[in-house]
Amino acid sequence: MSRFQSRRSHFLLPPSPVPSGHSSVASSASSTPIPSRSGSPLPQFLVNSRPVLSTTSDTDSDPTTATPLRNRNLWRQERRSWWQISRRSRRRHGRTWRFLNRWAKRIVRHPLFPRQPITIVLSLILLSLFAILLTLFLIYILNPDKDPLPWRAYCSMPSMNSPPDPTNPSLYHDPFHNYSIGMSAPAFPHDELDTLPPAGLFVGVFSTDSAFERRALVRSTWASHPRSREGAGDGDDGVGTSRTIVRFILGQPRKDWERRIQLEMEEYHDIIILPVAENMNAGKSHTYFSWASINAWVPPVYMKTPVPPPLFSYSNASKPPPPLASHDPSDAWQDLSSPQPQAWVRPDFVVKVDDDAFVMLAELEARLRLEMHAKPPADGSSSQRNAIHRRSDTPPRHNNGSYRKLLSVQTNAYSTFQDQDPLIYWGYLVTNRLHRFMAGELYALSWSLVDWVARDPSVKELTRGAEDKQTAKWMKMHPQAEKVRWISERCWIYDHPRAGTVYGHGFLFPSEVRRVRKSMSSALKHLLHFGASSSLTSSLSWDTETQAISLPSSPDIEQFDSNELLTPYGGTPASWAQSSVSTFHVRYTPPVSDLGTLESIEALVEGSEMSSLRPDTTSSLSTTSTQDAVSRAWANREGRNARYEGKRVGGTIVVHFIKQNTWFLETALALLEGDDYTQAESQKQDILEDCDSDETQNIFDGQRTIGSLDLPFATYAETVRYGRR
């Protein structure tokens, strides 16, 4: 045997053990089997169809020889199975590719398939149009805001202002359990508002590094204007907003803007830089609340009030006053100049605001002050929810429609401060088929909720996504979620009249809302008639003093099932969303062309006579008659005292969706400027002093001027002057 054949045989056949005491030649002759045919030229681990032959029992019983062969057979089967699966997969992919290739050839060879450059371009254009139309269709289907919202019902019916959650109506204690369909929106402000100590508000305006002009507008208007901080009329000298601080919240500025932002911070002392990249829905809101839980401070209560400040778990935290901004409260500046300035304390509410929102600070503070001092219901019973306002024995009403009594604050310390901390989530409640949350233009969290949001590890996992929707999820995750009060304000938070959104209408004032509520009284009667007897509906009456539906005490009312008074879900009449200024999905146009600046602002006021001069009514008039109509509408406008009905607060809180600086200035002129008494109102006062009030009582009904056939647009003073009454 040659050397090559011996090596090959040794490679093909595994070596057998050599017994002790025998020579290698004898062992080879006695124990090595002789194959019946020539060996395979392939290695043994690839030969799977030829059995291993053995003629001696020693080989069958030897474990050192059988075990390696068995392992090799198993490994050989695994290899074979893997190769077979791979071939099947390749065959499957091959069939798919051949199928696609076959159909592609058929499409290309079709006579209508474009082959010329012009037809190819036209085909691409058609495909692009199809993609755009499909995208718009999907946006329309997924968009819940398809119809204008019934803002008139929001201002008249608390049940429409804060509807219960149909999926989980027992989740929220307030305000859903305090409303019934028989109530009308209560008068505001509360009689005890000025007896309560002001609430501490830290207002964070979300801005960007390049939005310097918008920040300048905010500083010069609603952040510092006396009518924003003190209210209408004579105001309160800034006592209510003496604990309200406004700061701008920015992410890390871009490198090109770092120097400018540093200079702005040194100049105004009102910019906060968060340790996060600038974003909108990638965790900026959570970072803001986390920052506020450590660094948010507001001035203490400077003035003594009949009701002492409440004691909460955070009442003892304090810090020396920081550098003040120019728009900070005047009381804070006076205290800082004193020999011993008072330490600042934790805020009662941390407010998040978008920079495209216009905020009336006195209105916001008044609402949150009442909510902070309101006593929450002890349980979720429906007795308060189904309470119906009666003319006699009416308990004090609260601003959100409930009849909760204000919290009686004691001077002694509470036994458990944490139990007394308010859990309030305040804002404009957005309800659709997918979500329920407070709209992101402005919402407020009480301090205990802010502290929990910053500390809870599960909340940190839900920081990306639409920030207002994420905040609502946080509130539902709270350990005491059933005690978190979701307070909604839908009447006095709306979009700019030029926005053209479902939330937009004209600038709103309390006098117009009074007229809206009176016109909606019939709708309230119809809702009360839902499931009620006709005798009960006919006994309803409108109380002009309380601006509510009054029900006489009778056995029919006591036996009436108030659960049937829940608002039925579905569409509302189109008249409930009607606005004298704007129309949904229609670009705003002035009622008359060539209006003056102040006249154009008056045309944006909801319910004003100027806004009623629609183009279709003035087109048939001559130029002189149109100018006379504009002059008459301007003379008949209401002053600020009449619009606010002689009260300090009770009007618009937030105007949102101000995308242009021009719109921002329009809002400032409408809400902050204007005379308390117009010229016509001053003339009326003079005439009432000179004439008998009984004779002129009917002449000035509704504060409208009266003319004659010769002077159809003349005021009453002009008719008296010319002797043409």
C-alpha cells in the first residue's frame, strides 16, 4: 500500500483503539473491518447514504467509537435541514420576483402606458395630485374639528361647558359631578372673591430663541398693562395679581442666537433656559414642570385679607426674592426696595402658556383663586350633579356652575397638610372621539400636581408626543386620580376672530354674554323638556337678576328623574355656533371697506352693531348712507363700563391662535384700550340729570340711539338739539 493510500484510508476510517499487550499489526488485522467496496472519495461527514459496516462486537460496544458517529449523524441532519429550508426560501422569492416581473412587463407593454416625455410628465403630475388629494382626504377624516363649536351653549349651559366622560364618567370628581342640565351658567365674579387672599401664579410663556418681537409685545401688553393686571373699571390696584409672575420658557438656543439671548436675559430678567433642546412635543413641557418644581417662586401675600391665607404642605418653603423683571407686580418692586424684603414662596399654580395666546392676568387669577379656595365634594355622589337651581333658598354659587361652599380656612395648622393640597387641572377641555385633554394654549396645574409630575418615574416615560394630551395622561396616572378636579372654561377661552377655526368668534364681553344667555333660555327649556312633562316645562321662567332658569317648588319637580336631564350626545343647532364676526373656514373680511383703525377693532367685537353691518346690507346703500351707518354704529358702541357691567372681572381670559403680530395688536386694542364711557353714554347721563328719568327711560332702552325719518342715523342728543324728537 502506498503512502497516499494509507493516509486516505486513515482519513476515511476513524482509528480504532490499540489493545494493550498486542502489536499494532495484530490489532490491525483482527479488529479493522475490510470494506466490501472501495471507499468514497468524499469525507465521511458528507457521506449520508452508506451505512457504517462492522463485523465485530468490539466495535458495536465501544462507546468511544459510537458516540462520535451518532453526533456526526445528528449534525449532518441539521445541516441538511438548514440547506433544504434555504432552498425553499430561494424558490419562494424567485416565484415572487417572477410574478412581479411578469406583471411589470404587462403594464409597460400596455398601450396606455406613457412612453413619450410629455405623457410621462403628465402621468407624474396626475399621480402627485392623487397623492395630495388622498392625503387631504385622510386629514379630513381624522380631523375631529369639522363643525363650528356651540360657544353660545358653552357660555349658557354648564353641562355643555364640561360634559362628562362617556367612557369613564366616574373618574373625575369635579366639575362633571356638579352640573345638571337645569342649571344656567352662574354670575361671575363670586361675592366673596375680594375677601380671599390672592393666588400665587407662575406663568411660563413658551417661546423660541428667534421670537424676540413676540416677547416684546407680551412684555408691553398683557404682562404689564394695568387693565390686564388690575381688571376693568377702577381695578384693584394690582392686589389680585400681586403674586403673579410671568417668565418666558426657552430651550437651548441655537449657536447663532446665544449671544442675543444672553443680552436679552441681562436686560429683562424674565427668560428661563431649560436644559433641553428646543422642541414642542419632545419633552419640553415635562422639563418645564420639573424645573418649576425646584426653581419656581412667587411673591408672598403682601396685603391682609378678611380670610387668611390657607396652609398647605408647601407653605413653609421660601427663598430670597430674585432679580425682578420690569413687568413684575408693583408690590414686589416696593417690597424689594424696603430694608427687609420678604422671602418668596412656592406658587399655588404653575401655568403653561403658548406665545400665540393673549392672557388677561386678572381674569385668570380670579378663576384660579376661587378654585383654590373652593371646597371639593366629599364623594362622587350625584346629589350635587343633579341639583336644580330654584328661586328660593339658593346657596352661594361658584364660578364653574357648582354649588360648593368656599373652603373655610382656619388659622391653626392642619393635621395633615398633604390632604388639604388642592389637586386642580384647569383649562379649556377638548373632547373628541379619541381624546379628552386641556388645550395647550393655556392650562394650569396646582403645585401638588407639579411636584408629583416632576418626581414620578412613570411620568418620565410619557414625555414625547402632543404635550397637552400627554399632560392629560399624567393626570389620569395620579395615585389620587379620582380627586383631581378637571376644571374647564370654554366660554372665555377662544381663538382670534380672524383665525377661522372652530374655536374662533368675536371678542367677547360680559354684556354680550348676558344677551346670549337670555336668547339661549328657550334652548334651556327644551333641554329640560327632554324627558320631562309639558307642565314642568311651561312652569319655567327666566330670572333676570340671577340670569338663570328658575323652577318653582312643586311635587312634579321633586318626583322628576334628574338623571334624564343629561345632555344627549350628538350635533347641536347651527344657531348655537353663530357669530356676528367670523365664519368657520371663511376668511374674515371687514363688514365695510375703508374702516378706520378703531372702527375696524369695533367690528371684531362679538354682537357689536359695527359687526352687524354685513356687506350684503350695506351694498344697496349709497356711499353717504354707508358712512352714516358706520357713524351710527360707532356712536352706539358700548363703553368698557357697560361691557363689563360695572364689574372688575368676568370677561375674556385667553384669546388664542394669534399667528400674526397684527392680530396681537388688534387683541390688545380690543381688550385693553377704550373709554369707560362713550360720548353717547356721557350724553345720556347728562340728559338724565336734566330731564325726568321716567320720560327718557324707554328712549334709551338697550343703550341704542333713536333717530327720525329726517335724521335716521342721528343720536337722541342730536334729535333733541335740533328739536326733532
